[in-house]
Amino acid sequence: MMMTTQRILYLAAAAPASHGEDLVPLLHEANELYQQGLRDLHRSVAARFGGLPTEELMCAAASARMPCNTSQDRDEVILLLALAEWEMTPAAMAYAEMAEDAARRGVCLIPEE
């Protein structure tokens, strides 16, 4: 995960100097790394919390301030826990800031129709 973090931080640092279409490849690569980092952490969280009874799993999600209810299955709750943990990492925060800045400048990964 350290390589993912380092690369996202590098891309986020390079983004302010990029403009328009030059920013899209940086944003795309950072998005891919963000998704990979979340997948990696999801596997780790699943291994850590997978054996907990459902009630304890729900308590862990509530402690992480992730909204969940009894209608959600265990896999969803584990994903919410992973997301809560991932969003607090320097990589995820840097990517969010990078994407928000790009959006303010009119650049996003969603193609216009």
C-alpha cells in the first residue's frame, strides 16, 4: 500500500501545475490507485473482521460512524468499515482533494455526452 500512497501523493502534488486535458491522465491514474488501495484494504478488513459475530460487526461499523442497519449483509458492512478506514488515509485524502480541485477547474473523469 505504501507505493500506492506515495504515487497518489506524487500525482496530487503534480496536479496543480497541470491544466485541462493534461490533468486527465493524472486524475485517471490517481483514481485507479485509489480504487486499488481501497480493494487492498477491503481484503485486510475482511480478514480482520470477518470472523466477528454480526452484532459485533455492526457495533464496529457504528463506532466507525458508518451508517448501517440490520438489512445490510455482512459483506456490505465490512466494505463500509474498509471505506471508513480508507478515507482517513493520506492517499485517499490527497485523491479527494485532487479530484475536488480538478472539478473546480472543470476537469473530471466522466466523459461529456
